[in-house]
Amino acid sequence: MGELAPSHWLVVIVVLVLLFGSAKLPEVARSLGRSARILKAESRGLRADEEAAEPSGAAASEGTAASGAETERTAEQSTSGAQQQAGIAGNRSAVPG
């Protein structure tokens, strides 16, 4: 039931010819091939970036803990900075002008 029989493929081909016309099918196939190659290259690049970013061994677990603490500090700093900015903006509106 999960497989496509030859008659199913024939129906798919007929529908494609009716939708795109026989002149457009080679162009559509080329575009699909280019898109597949681009997707494949981008996914390889992402995997390579992830592998390069991940240190190996025990340093990896230490690095993850350190980066987590650093992320928390950065979040706290940006929150306090935003609160200070809001306080400054609030003071400006309170000053008679």
C-alpha cells in the first residue's frame, strides 16, 4: 500500500504534463535539481559549522557550563541596561520642558 505502482507513476506524469506542459518540464526538473544541490550544500555547511563549534572530550562539558553562565550574565546585563534606559526615558518625560 505504501509503494507506488507503475500505474500510479503514469498518473503522476500525466498530471505533471497537464499542469506544466511538455516544454516546461525540463526547465522545472533543472530548477528542482539546482534547489536540491543548494539544499544539500547548505546542510553540509551547517553540519561542518556545528562540528567545528563543538569542542571534544571533557572540555566540551566544561565549555558548555561556562557558556551557560556567560549567557546568564549577558541576559542580566541586557535586562538591567534596558531597565536603566527605561528609567532614563521615564525621567526625561517627567522633566518639565
